[in-house]
Amino acid sequence: MTANSSLGKSKTQAGAQSGEVSTSNSYTRATFIRWLKFNLVGGIGIAVQFAALFLLKSVLHLHYLYATAIAVEAAVVHNFVWHEQFTWSDRVRTSWCRSLLRLARFNLTIGAVSILGNLALMKVLVGEGHLNYLLSNAIAIALCSVANFLISEEWVFAADRR
């Protein structure tokens, strides 16, 4: 290829023709795989949250907002353990001290988004909209999920990148 024929091409096009691998493509692929892992762990966490919510509200007869807060925290702790060992295992250096600091970051961010988001949405959907508490919980989880992934990806588990 002559110098004149490559003038109208972007660096990406020229790099692709010369055999260079784009780092943004591998970053995007890695992020997509991490998103899939995040959702797998989150799916199991949803089961933990639903089971805890059902037990606390329907069996133990706690108020739906108290039951929601406790159920969300159970799912948050469950998800943290699996995210550290599975979703972001390539980024973490495991030690009790680092894990406790990460758990604190996770709880202060993901926990806060999850609990406050779930409680606010449950108050609106159940308290004002009179929707079923389990359906409302599913809606709240879905709406909080994207924010939780972005916070985890960019801050909670980013600190230990090697």
C-alpha cells in the first residue's frame, strides 16, 4: 500500500490491515464476558433475595420494607463473595484485609444503590401502586442492575487491577 492510498483511512483501518489487534476490541470482549458472569452471579443473587424476601415477609410476617432491606443485604453479601471469586477474580489479590476493604466499598456503593433503590421502588410500586411485592422486587432488581455493574467494574474491583 502506498502512503497516498492510506491517507484517507483511519488508524483503526490501517492497523487492521497491518495485522494489529485493537485493544478496544479485546477490552469490549472482556467487558462483555464479565457482564455475562455478573448476570450469572446476579441471577443466583436474585434467587437468594427472593427466597429471603418471601421467608421474611410471608413466613415471618415482617413489614415488606424491612424484609426488602434484609433480603437485599443477603443478596449483596452473596454476590460480593461470588464476584470476588468468579466475576472479577482476575483483578483481585485475595487477602482478608483487601477483601474486607473491598466488601466495605461494595456495601457502601452497590449495597447503597441496591438497598436505597429497592426500598424507593418498592415504596412506589407496592405502597403506592399496589403491585405484588415479588413482581415489584423483580422490577427494582432490574433497574438497579446496570448501575451496580458499572460501579463494580469501574471502582469496587478496579482498585486491585494488576
